[in-house]
Amino acid sequence: RKEVEQDPGPFNVPEGATVAFNCTYSNSASQSFFWYRQDCRKEPKLLMSVYSSGNEDGRFTAQLNRASQYISLLIRDSKLSDSATYLCVVNNHTSGTYKYIFGTGTRLKVLA
Amino acid sequence: EADIYQTPRYLVIGTGKKITLECSQTMGHDKMYWYQQDPGMELHLIHYSYGVNSTEKGDLSSESTVSRIRTEHFPLTLESARPSHTSQYLCASSERTGQKAGYTFGSGTRLTVV
């Protein structure tokens, strides 16, 4: 079983729709969580950190459920420019070091 | 304006050649990383460094080597390139207190070995 699992998609949604992605992680001791965005043939860029109480940044809302070991990303009022791959990232503390584990990503295509 | 730079952006090279992919960052980050990513696939950690003179192998076995003589510079070297090395190579860095800090990635080097 992978340490971080995501539905690869693609999620094809019309412009203006609300879309949600989930990501599950296997290590219950995971320390911190992030969502990254990666455009085709580009480098990943940090979209937002995920806090225990949930957090919002404009149209984007991230939530963490430690009991069920998943994080989610909600995008409201989707724009064409939101089309990208969204990577779930978990930071584990093992053997005295922090280690980032990247999910394989969920592809989103927003259609006009 | 990028704070982490990778050169070259694209490289096409013949089998057997020695190549060095450059990565430099101006943020003073202690931690630096090299990832390999094939198109549409996940990132695989191949090397990392927690500071000068510190280098470790990542999760994915790689025939490449790295060095960290200066904080800002983390080059990756392939002694003898092979077609199986064709991939995108992404360099990243993060602050010392890595628990909450995100990674900043370079634009990547797309390597093709013919």
C-alpha cells in the first residue's frame, strides 16, 4: 500500500463547478500536510498548507481528518486556469528526520 | 522571479557522456533535494542534503551522484548517461525547520539520452 494515495482522475468539470479531492495517508504519526499544484511539464508549486482546524484561501479550502487519515481540497467556482494536477504531500517524522511523501496527483480539467 | 535555478532547462545528449545538472538557490536553505519525475508519473526522491558536506540517497535507486560543497549549490552528476536516464529532474529546497515549511522547486531539467 502506498504511503499517500490519491485518485488519479482526471476530474472533468464545467467552469463554475465545485470539485473536491481526497487524499489518504497511511502513517498515523504524520506531522504536516500540504497541497501542491503542478501544471503540465512544469514544477510543483505550493498551493496551501493544511491545518488541523481546516483553512481557506480564496476559492480553495483544505481540511484534515486525523482520525480517518485523510486530507481534502475543495475548489469552488472552478476556473479554466485551475486545470492542473494537484499533489497531496505528507511530511513524516522518521528516524529523527522529516521526510516529504508525494502522492501521484489528481488531474483536474475545467471545461468551458 | 525564481529563487532556485536549474540549468540546463533541456538537455539532449548521447549515451555514455558525463553530465552535470546544476541547481542553485539564493534563499539560504539548508535542505536541498533532487527528484526524478517521468511524464504523468509521481515524483521520486533520488538524493537529498541537509547541509554542507551532507548527502544522502533517496528512495529511488539512482546511478547519479551529488555533492554539497556550498549551501547554495547542489549539482547532480551522471558519469555515463544511458537512455534509461531520460526523465525530468527537479531540484527543491526547504528551510531548516522543515516540518511546516513547504518546498520550493526549480523549473527542472528535461534530460533526453539518445
